[in-house]
Amino acid sequence: MCRGRGRSFPTRLDAHRYLVTTLWSGAAAHAHYAAGHLPALRERAAPGADLHSVTGHLLPLETAWRVLPQR
């Protein structure tokens, strides 16, 4: 993973719902992506024709729950 870049983990919840989680190195890295790259990607993808809604939530990572050692 490139420094600051997020990773995506999609999960199908049912026939019409998906949960996509992303992991970022920090809030600043995500903010940079959201402001600098996401608008152009959304425009190219044209999700309005296929999606009913998109929502987002920020969940902090509980470091005590990590299974793998921190790199």
C-alpha cells in the first residue's frame, strides 16, 4: 500500500446493499483523497444512474484489537 493511500474492502450485505470499508493512514490522507481525487472519480463513474444513495461514516481503529503487528 502506498503511504497515505486507502485500501477498500467491499462486502455484499444483500441483493441491493453493499458495505465498503476503507483503511487510511490518517484523517489527513483521507481528506486529501476526498478533496483531490474523489470528485473526478465520481464524475467518471456517474454513480447516479446506478446508486440510490451513498453514505459515509468515520470509525476510529481500535489499536488494541489489531491481530497483525503494526508495520
